[in-house]
Amino acid sequence: MQDLSFVSDTLDDLRAKMRAIEGDPVRGYVEKVDDVIHPDDPPVEIVLQLHRGANNLPVVDRDSGRLVGMVSSRDLLAALHAGAGK
């Protein structure tokens, strides 16, 4: 994966870096993650993974391996709060 340290650059430096990579496919900048959940996993699996330090979890179709969504701690808290009102 390439270094994308753009934070402290000037605007001109940022433009030059962006021009240098504009033709690159996104897959070269994406990290493959080990922590994923599946649509049919129980909610407790989300809690466990978030407790282990994950901030956001990709939701991956178990059969195809395709990304079908993302879930975050905020999503989980919102769902728990909504469920508490039922």
C-alpha cells in the first residue's frame, strides 16, 4: 500500500500527489481486514468485535465475499436505543 501522508502538505503538494496517483485503482490503497461480520451473525458478534478495538466493521456476504455494508458502534447504539423503546 502506498504512503498517503497528505495531512501536513501544502495545497500545491497535495495537488501534485493527487495527479501522480489519479490513474491508480482504489484497490491499491485499501487494506484487507481480518475482522468482518456477516449479515446473519448475531448482534453480540458486533459487540465483541467492537470491544476488541474495531471502530467500523465491514458486513460481508458469507458466500460471495462481497461487501454488503458497514456497521459502526454508533449504528449498534442507535439500534439498541430504538429497540429499548419497543
